[in-house]
Amino acid sequence: MGKYFTLILVLVLCSKLSVAQQSYTEHTIQKGESVYKISRQYEVHVNAIFELNPGSRDVIYAGNVLRIPNSSNTTATSSNTVITENKISNYIVKRGETKIGLSRRFGVSITMLEQQNPHIVSMLQADHVINVDKSIEEIKPVAKEGEHYVVKGETLWGIARENGISVAQLEAANSDRLSEFLQIGQTLIIPDKVSIDTSSDEYIVQRGDTKFSLAKRFNMSITELESKNPHTVPMLMAGHRLKINDSEIGFDPEAPSDAIEVTEMTEVTDVTETKPDSSLSTTNYKNYVIEPKETLFSLSQKAGMTIEELTNLNPKLLTAVIAGDIIKMPIGVSGTTVNTSPSAGTNDTADTVATADSNNEDSTTKIYSNKNEVLFANLDTETSNGIYFYTPFSRQELSSPEERQKMISINSEFQKYIDFFQGSQVAIDSAKALNLNFDVTLIKKNIAKSNITIESPHNKNAILVPFSDTSSTFPSIDSNAPISIIDIESNIESSDSITVYKSIPSETTQITKTLNYLAQKNSNVIVISDLDEARHKDLISNALPEAKFLKVDNAGFFKSDALEKVLNKNRLNHIVFDSDKTIVLLNTTTALMGKLSNHNIQLVMLESSLLPKQSEVSDMRYRILQLIFPSTSNPQNKIDITDFENKYEDLYSAKPTRHAILGFNVTFDILLRISQDSSPDNLLNTTRSEQPHLKFDYQKTTDKTFLNTGIYLMQYNSNEGMTELQQ
């Protein structure tokens, strides 16, 4: 069935490929041109150009080539749609289209598009009808509370910082408005600034909101919430405007494909509270015995609850799902049940490796234990260890908001150090909750100069060095005790006095691991690039000497029959994509999907950095072509990641940045490793571990250098999910 489902998807997506067989003219895009302007020049419809050039729908680049069909072979989008130089009449929005895409197509700003079509202000929906008269003067909008009007010179980073939010929060709340470039005149939603007064007519959904929490906030059931806001039925999304009283708000029930998903909670019959409490009526729940092979996901599905609701009800599930354990489940769920009471001696406490109480509200210490059994099982909480941070800040400067801001005003690069140490602080708090014993010391860079002398009372010590500029700036070490240097994107070179552990996997590691996986598959490997030689040709040729190399033009088109000649109908074909151009990816994948009916094809990327934003390329293509790609983080580990983000936001009132994420993961992992009940010479290179975002697998490359080779190799599948491949 899966094979037939994939073929059906391919036929749907590739049904328009026949247009490519018609005659066409090649047009070299000039600076300042738009698809709409080019269509007027050749007297063809814009959709005819899009059909022949799939990658041009949202963005085109000067110097690239567009194929322009003969005007005699083009048709209008709809018999009711009329597009002239100054007017667009009765244009019907298609699923997947965005405001930014329509504004580029019609040559108008998003502001003008919204002013003349107020029904799309809340959210652009499939089947909306668009009308635009370019002769009508655009009215400069006035930003309301919770909004920001973009002016010349502003950046997303600057706007986010001005409003005390992260760039990720700003992007999530404006997913249908943002593209590669910020546009002057755009009105952006500032999520944390939007009024949430429950007496007003509307509420704008924030990232992290759920149907369950919103229904409770506005004193209604989830059914009532969905009835008043039918656009939320398929999925609740950040940026949705909700009607919370009886006034009418017009929405189409179809949500746009590029909106940001907000975790959804389904309604639970007769449940009035999600957290376990002695005041809960015992008639709402029963004691349920976990069966073998049941998972957190399958239990949530059986209960008719989200994972968040289920773990709120049963906190021990955050640690592990253990067959035979007793948990609370709604009445009506099938399965083994038991009657328990305190006098019966029932143990309703989770068996955790960590020392923290499973019912403690601070869950940071317990959610990671089940992935690091070896580390948690051998913790030494009696012996004290030393951890040092090599930093441009002194302890006083780091702890003083005024001093930090003063240093950032001198050098904005210092912000990443602050973010790193904030993430490290969460790790330190988590380690202390495990009763680990260690001393923290800051070594200021300009004081250390060319040599660091350390008189440590500890047998185990580690220095964390984040983001050091060059290897030459790191001093030599004189220490009376063993000490390890943890490199966090610092490129430190080992020497006689120091052993270096590079904690972040390099791009070369990603590429090598992916190539080694392909080498085991005995497949037909084809490397596609837009350069005369693929960027990683030497690495590819060494690992896969029989690989074929195929070049496309700058727009991602193959020469006639070139792709057909290298594909093999009798073997699995791994197509290694080696270009960073989005338009090349779009046109290449379109061509590959056209070959799936006769060939077994899987797309491969050697670096996660080559994956474009989801707003630029639909993951439908990846699922159809079963994309394989390396990642330094686990995209499936959403529960642990969300728990860390919540803890971080509670402390700092902001989403963690990438540097804060590195600070937590590396610091917590090192604290666990130096706290092992083992000799100092066996600290870091004996055990694999996984923290919320990163995997750690240190391998020795030279006598004094260890490299973290912890890479996740992921593959998309046709069921809207991913699978981790065994390496």
C-alpha cells in the first residue's frame, strides 16, 4: 500500500510536467524583474511560467534562466480570473500559496494586498478570492498594539531584540508574511506583546498555546472553541486569530500549508483538570497497568489525550514507560486495571536513575536519564570535581546586567557568550539537583594571556572553551591535576600540555558518516551539482569510487536525456544533491519525481545546512523522494527539547538561542562525565550519550585529540514522519 500511496502522490505532483514538452523561449532574468513583469513582456500568463519553472513560484534570481512558453499554448488560471497591467480580478487562492508569494506575483506590497482584501488579514486561506486595483493609493498602516511596522534599515534580529523576544518567536508568529528578505512596509505581529485581555473580541494564538489551555482560559469547551473558530479544527497554529465571544469573524476552515503548528490538545471527556491532584474525582480516572511494547505515544492515543496532558497526569512517564507500572487513565480505556490504595502498599513512584524526586516540579534532571543509563548508574556524588569556563567575562561582569550590556554595546559578538552561559546555568542547576559535587571557576581571556596555571584540589577537571577566535589565542596549561579541554566551535589544537575534546561534530563528520552509510547499500549513486565539479568530489570518490557525477544548469535543469542515462531501473538509485541553491533543488526534485514510476529513487543530502527553510520547499518532496540527511540534533526528540525550552524560558523569559542550546547540552554532558566513578584517564571517551539536542560519541583521532562523531542519520517517510537510520 505504501508503494501505491507514493505513486499516487507522485502522479498528483507531476501531473503538470507535460507542459515542459512544449516549445519555449529561454529568458535570462535581469535585476529588478519579476515573474509578473516577464509574463507581460512575453504576453503569457504567470501560471504558465510557474508550471514550466517550478522553482520560480516564490523567488527568482538575476542571472538565472526562465523557460517562457509560447503564448499560443498558455491559458488563464480560471475563466473568471482577469489579470491586466493595473488590475487583478477574481483570483482564487490555491492551497500552499502565501501572501509574500502573491505580492511578488502581482507586483504589489503585502500591505496593499491586505488593504484591498481585508478578509485575508487574519489568515490567507485556500479558495479566498483576491482583487487588486493598483491605481488605488496604498495607505500607510498604523501599527496596533502587538504589531510592528517595518521601516528601512530594520532587521528581524533588531525587531526581536527591541521587543524582548527571540527571532524564532517572531518568525513563528509571522510565518505567512516572511520570506528570504524583510520588506519595508510589512506589519509584523509581536507575539509576546499582543493583548490577551479576555474581554476583547479576539485573541491571537501564541506559540505553545493549546486548544485545551485556551478553552480553559476563555471558559468554554474545546467543542465551543472549534465551533466559533472552524479554521482551528484541522490544527491550531501560532498567529491564528480566535473569536472568543459572539461577534462574527470570517474564516475558511482550510489552514495554509506554511503555518507554524502549535501543539494540539484534544478534549478529554469529563476531565476538569490535567494535573494529578488528590481533589480529583476518582470517577474520572482508573488505575491502568502498562502493557509490554506500549509507548508514550500509543498510551496518549489510547487515552485520547496529548502526550503533554498524559505526562501532566502521570509525571513518571517523563522518565520511562515501563511495562507493569500503574498509571492513571480515563475511564473507558480498555486494558488491565487494578484497585489500589495506600494500605495495599502500591508503589506509584517512578523508578528513576536520577536522585531527584519524580514528583518534584523541577523536571529538568529527570527527563534525560533514560537515554544515559550508563552515565547515571555510575555517578559519584561524594567526590568534588572542577569545571572551568574560558570566557571574555569575569564572574562580576557576567552576573551584572549593566556590565553585560556595556560589553555588548562594545562588541555585539559577546551576546553569544551570554546565551551560552545562560544555557550552562540550566545545566549546572540540573547537575546540582542530582547531588553532583563540583566547583565552577571562570577564567577571563585577557587575564590568562599565553599561559594558564591551575592549582586544582580536584582529580578530575575540565575547561569549556566556547567560540574562541583562533587556535593561537588559547594559552598553554600548567596544572597540578589532569584536565581536559572541551572545544565548542573554537578550533583549538592539541599540544603536549592539553588534550582537546571537540564537542560539536564537524561538517566533514556529517559527510563521511552519510557516505559510509551509502557505501553499505550497493546502490547506484548519482551526484548532482550546479558546479563543474561537486564541492565534495574527493570525499565522495574515496568512499564511493563508482559514483556518477551529473551537472545541471543554474536553474536546475538537466540536459536532454542526461538523467535517464545514469539512472538504473534494476537497482536502488541514491541521488546525492550537492548544491545550496533552492531553485536548483526545486527543479531537480521535480525531475526526479517524474522518474519514480520506473525507477527506485532516494534523495540524499550530505550536510544538514543544505536543507532550505520549510517555507521555501515543501517537505512533501522529501517524503516522496525519501530524503536521507545527517543531523547533529534529533528532530524526533521533541519532548526533551520542549522541557528544556520551558525551563529556560522560566528563568530568562526568552526562547533559547542556538548558543544557549549548546551551553546546556555540552555543559550537562561534561558534568555527568567528570562525575563518573572511574579514573581521570577514562572520562570522556568511553560512553555514548544523548542530551536533548546533541549526541556525544567521542572518538580518538590523535594522541591528544578526540572528536565527537555523534551524528543522527535521518530519513523522511511517506507518513509525514522521519526514521533514524542505523549506521
